[in-house]
Amino acid sequence: MGTKKKIGVLVVDDSSIVRRVLSRELAKEPDIEVLATAPDPYVARDKIVELEPDVITLDIEMPRMDGLSFLRKLMRYHPVPTIIVSSLTPKGCETAMACLASGAVDVLCKPDGSYSIREVTKTLAQMIRGAAGAKLQPILNPPPIRKELCKVLPSRAMIETTHKVIAMGTSTGGTEALATVLPALPRTTPGIVIVQHMPERFTKSFADRLNGLCEYEVKEAEDGDTVIPGRALLAPGNRHMKLARDGARYVVRVFDGPRVCGHRPSVEVLFDSTAQHAGANAMGIIMTGMGADGADGIGRMRAAGAVTIGQDEETCVVYGMPREAYERGGIQEQVPLHQIASKIVAFAEGTLKAAA
């Protein structure tokens, strides 16, 4: 049998130290090969043509051409799965969000005093494996809000939906999946709780971006926030989030703790708590992403009587998490990305029930 081909990576960063460190650490991974490094997009362009890398890691702030401009040209003329490796500055976070909207498959913060180099490169290696199998989606303008979905539900329906909760879990490719689904929902949608695998601080920028796209409030969750219709709460990076009850209300608890399924925040933590506290009043949705985070938790949601939906293979950037959930029996229906919003509306209106 032949030797399995390694994943070829091109590291693009204007810092010679970063290029050297990432190359050295990634070389320790048996299935990854750093084909070359580049200090700027012009050198990177030539390396891409010459070496045909499977994955690119891309800095944002570089001389001669910034990473966002380069990425947009790359995705238009020579698409390659790209991971943004950015600083944690506010500007860096905002630009990283624009990169995800322009076709990047994932984002990672550069090593600093809070993170060991080995921890960051281990995470990067996992991202590279996911990116290598990613299906690059065509870059479209943000979808218009679908008027038939944005009708204001009558007051009676509003009362009936206040006790319902929608729990969503996504990873690689999930930022754009969420940016497709959430703006298509009406203001009176039941409370939404979301885990998207993403570093801290980036989640604040992402929540702000979604808030600008949606007709209801989207915010980075804070401990004790209430889960109510017309609000979506996004778990903060590097913190777990779970659903809890406070009297008659649903609230979220945001907390530190060990990684679960390799992640913090973890979809598994969110889904487990939703199964426990919301039961048949909940809807669980698992979308594009690598690995199995949430696959068992959504099964427990289904066992508790929740409606459970998985994104189908055709529309996933990485069909990992939804596949694992489906194969383990946690998903009652797999649907294309563009149908998920209508499923949520049907659940809110009481016309979509859990399968027997």
C-alpha cells in the first residue's frame, strides 16, 4: 500500500518569527507538511501556483497587500482553503470576520501570553485537517431577508413560543451558515442559544456582525442573560455556555471549565443542558463542522422529546458534526442550509413536531 499523502500547507505571514515557529511546530504533525512560507501575498501567489498547497494559513496585516484583499482575489481566481491567523486586536477581529465572509474557512488567534505556542499549533493542525476536506462555497452577497419568514407572529403565537428554546451548534464553515439562517428569522422567533467554535474576542465581533444583519438582538452571551423571543445569545470564545432555569425563565450560565470534546465552548455542554432543562420544548440544530462535538448531546435532546435537525452533506463546508450526530441517531431530519430557517419557523408555530 502507498503512503498516504500529507496535507500540504503554505504559511503566509510577514513575521519571520511566526513563519519559523508555525513551520517548526506543524512539522511535528505526521500528516502535515509545510511546503513553503511567504512574507507577503505577492510571494504567496507565486508559491501557490508552483506548489499547489492544500491549505493556506494567512496573516491579515502584511506589507504591499493586506490579507483580506489577497483572500478576495484568491477566492475569485484560485480558491484554496484558507485559515486566518490573526492578532486579538479589535481591528484584527473585525477584519477576521470580513475574511470569513469572503471565503476563509476558519480563524485562529496568534500565540500570545495567554496561549502556549504548542496549544495554538495543535489547534491549528486540527483546523488544517478540517480545511483540507472543506468544500469551498461560492461567495455571495448576504441573502436578503425572506419576507415570508419575517412576518410578525400574532400575539397568541408570541405567548405560546416564549417557553421554547432553539439550541444551535456549528464549527468550521459555521459563521457563514449562521449568517444565512439567522437573518431569515422573524423578530418573534423563540430564544436562540448558539455555540460556534471560535476564539475569544472574535465572538464579540461575530455577534455584532450578526446583530447588524438580523431584525432581532444578537449578542455575545453574559452569565445570567435571559433566553427570550427576539434574542440570540452566542457563547463567548473560550467559555462554556449552558441553559438553566431561573424560576419560570430560561437563562444562560457562562463559565470556565475543562474542554469538552476538545472544545471550549462546547456544543455538547449546551445540548446536554438544553435536554435537561427544556426537554420537548427545545429544538436542536447541528450544522457544518469537523469532529463530533454535540453528536451525543443532540441525541439526548431527541430522547428528551426535542425536535432535532442536521445540515445535509451537500451544503456543509465540512460534513463532520452533522454526520456523527445523524449516524448516532440524534437527528430526525437532515435538510439543506437554506431550509433550516423555515424549519425553525415551523417549530415556533407548532407545526413541526418531534418524530416518534
